[in-house]
Amino acid sequence: MEIKEILRNLRTQKGYSQEELAEKLFVTRQAVSRW
């Protein structure tokens, strides 16, 4: 399992959209989508 898959699984388990996660991490949504 790659890091991007782990991050995606954790994000969806917590119910965060890419936009919500980006706001919490102070990065752009585009940055999150590249992970």
C-alpha cells in the first residue's frame, strides 16, 4: 500500500473532503489531490 492510498483511506474514514483536509493542513486542494 502506497502513502497516497493510506492518506486517502484515512481522509475518507474521517469524512474529510480534499478541500477540508487542505484547509486543516494550510495547503491548497490541488496539493492534496496530488498526494
